[in-house]
Amino acid sequence: MGKSAKIAISLPQAVFDAAEKRRLYLGESRSEFFRRAVENMLQSEREAALVKEYIQGYQQTPESAAEIKAVYNASIEACHRNRGR
């Protein structure tokens, strides 16, 4: 890991107690626990933004009836091919 920054944060006691209990159970240092928590939150936000972007794109350019029919037909064909396996 590259450069690190030290920070001080304030948490409600109940949140701190729950975090401490969990990090001790996981065997992580406090720094590792909170670093991982922040990374997970940032990753979740990135994924949510991508989903939102995908939905907006789909709403702007939904599938045509012909595309839906083609996917349906391909699915039926795949099911019939795999039936004998």
C-alpha cells in the first residue's frame, strides 16, 4: 500500500461498539477494518452509478420487438438443444 493518511473520526458509541465487535471477530486491525469498510462503500457507490447509467441507456434505447423476439427464439432453441443432456 502506498502513502497513508491518519484520521480521527467520531462515531456514536453503539456504532463503535458494533464495529469493534465485528473487527475483533474478523481478527482485523481497526485501520484495516475501516479501510475495508470505506473501500466497500466506494465500490458499492460505483456499481450503483453504473446500474443507474445502464438503466438510463436502456430507457433511452429499449430493445425493439424484433430483438425481443430473437432473444426469445434463441432461448427456446437452446432449451430444446439442451433437453437431451
